[in-house]
Amino acid sequence: MNCVIIDDDEIARKTLEICVKRTDFLQLEGSFSHVSEALSYLKSHKPDLIFLDIEMPEISGLDFMKNFHTSAQIIVVSSKTNYAFEAFDFNVTDYLAKPPDYARFLKAVMKVAEKAEKLQTSDGNDIYIRKDNRLVKLNTKDIIWIEALADYVIIQCDNNQRHTMTATMKLMEDKLPKNEFVRIHRSYIIRLNKIKEIEENTVSIGGRLLPVSRSYKENLFKRLNRI
């Protein structure tokens, strides 16, 4: 599993480099002190895992996640714990406090390995949702959007089918094919090829207008095949 480190703190980088070298299934591709250098590298390379600091002088880790779309899993490594809630909103795999000891580091990267294995064994088209006491197969190609509602999500499908289940938006993002769906708001995930129109801060999809929040708008536009 290939990984990169992005952290302006030299001691923190060296600590992570040592942890990576101790882990047989990790291969360090690059260790960057500047986000701009990392972004240049990531334009032509696709690592499986990124270790990312939050507080950096050029671009913060949060801005990195907002503005740069990557298929890599992300482990945040920070001396501050107050960013954890916002970081997990970007679907990070884990959040390590600096300096991480090796046992905690290994636990985090095992999560990455387990998540990667699940993605490899899934065909990417079917998910199973709980209906009463049954598990019902749902083809993701039929999904138009997912809406968060308190502790539930509403899955809106073609043919006016709607399913309500207990889940989080993070879980839905984990289970849905990442190249086919995009988050546009804290409360909405949509299927890209179902979009009819985008005007200002709304998306027309499935006969409804859904809001696009500022923090997700740029990533949405990056995912569109625009001319």
C-alpha cells in the first residue's frame, strides 16, 4: 500500500516515516513539508493513503480536503483534537494525535487496509439496506440522491422509490462508488449522471432543487465534465 506524508513539522514527518518503515505492507512514496509540493506530486501519482497535518502555513489540511479530490484514504495527524469533527465530515479514515505511538499508528493503518479490502471485494453496484428484519439489495445505479435526516438517511431512487434507514452520511459515502456520487451539502449526496442543471447554489436533479453549500461547490465543479 503506497502512502505519502504531508506535514510542515519535520519531527512529526520523521516520526511518521519511522512508523511507515516498521510496517511491512506500507511503502512510502513521498514526504512533503509544503502542500504545494504534495499537490504537484499528486497530479501524476495516486497513492493509497495520505497522512495529513491540519495546521500548515500555505494551505491547511481542511482546505486541502475541501479543494483537492483524491481516491486515497486519509489519516489526519494533528496536535489539536478540536478539528476532529470537521475532519471526519470529509470522510477521513482515522485521526491521530501527535506524536502517535506505533501501536496507535498500526491500529489506524489496519483500518485503512480493512477498508481497502472491502472495496476490492465489492462489485460497486449493489448495497444491502435493512428493511424491517430483512436485508434488501439495492442497485446504486438506481439512486438519485441521499438525504440526511437526524439519525436517518433517505435514499431516493428512480420510479419514485424511497427508502429510509438508520445510517450516517459518512457511512453512505464509504459504501457508494466514489466515482459516481458526490457530496454537495452536509445533508445531500447526489449521483453525478442524474444532474439536470446547476444554477448558482442549487442542483436540479430528480425533479427537485437541492442546495449546494459553499464548502462542497468547488469539488462538485471539479467532478463535472465541463466544456
